[in-house]
Amino acid sequence: MNRPAKHAAKPLADLMEQWRKRAELAIGRDALASIEGTLQQAGGRHLGAADLSPETIEAYGAATVLTLQSKHATWTRWNLLAEAARQTRLLRLSSATERTTVLERIIHSAEQYSINLTAPELIPTPLTRSIQEEAGKACLTQCPDGSRSGWSADSVTIACQGRRWTKPCPTARPSASGHVARMPSVRLRRRAASTGN
């Protein structure tokens, strides 16, 4: 056998006592007092959301998008939140509320570097609107968390503007629509659609 023999598990209290004795031998004094003294010296004021400059927030937003681009082709707001939390894990903030505020600012900055791939609802349906009025909020509409991509909006605009079509698009005169509506096959399709056949 190449695996070492299993040993019996020891209680955590016994392991802590052994650690304390080894630490006191290495330090030369009480280990717990040394830890408390070190923590008190490391004090300092924790950061608040207002302590981070807009440039810092923008840098975190850009770093968040760059990291996501290397991992995913598209991402959602949840991906942005998770990556922003990873990017800021070393920041010592004064409270969970401050951390949430900082993360929201970073996500907003990161969204500026992303293209929203989910189309907005152009025409709300009457059913959705009546349910919204009854419930007080949207319950059948799509979550505002849409997919995003890492191409900057400027580069997409430049690419679209720079494109030259080699063939012109087909066009129709406005009077042609009346001619098409008078065609027998179109009238038959309309009649079949209205009767349900």
C-alpha cells in the first residue's frame, strides 16, 4: 500500500491546546495575547463607499468586464455582481451596507463597458399592465437582468457605420401595396385567416 495509515481523529480542543503550546514555544510568550496585540495594532479606519473615488470605481468596473470577457461570451448582472465581489474581496469596508453600495456602483460602471443583448419590451401588453396594476409590480414581465457582451458600443457603431453594402436593397413604391392587396391569393388568405380555416 502506498497510502499512509489512517489515524484517529482528535477533538478540536486538544488540537487547539497543542497549537497554543507550539506557538508559545516559538514566540516565547502567551500566544493569545500576541494575537490580540497584533489585531489592535492593525486597527485603522475601515473604508466607506464614499471613500472610493469615481476613478477607482471605474477601474474596478473595467477590471470586472475584462475578467468576464476572458471567461464568458455573454454575462448577466449576476455574473457582474459575483466578479465585482471577487475583485473587491481585499477591500475592508465598514459594513455590509457599504459593501453593497460599492458593488452596485461597480456594476453600474461595468454595465457601461457592456452591450445589452436583451431587447427591451417595446409595447407592453394590456394583460401585463393590468396584472402590474393589481400586484403593484411586474410579475409576468421579463426580469431586467438581460444578457450582455463585452464589445464596446463605440466599436459596434463604428463597425456598422463603416460597412459598405455592395448591392442596393430592393424597394417598393407606396402604391404597390394597394396592388398586392387586390391580388386574389392575398384576399383568399385573408378570408381563411378571419374564418379560422
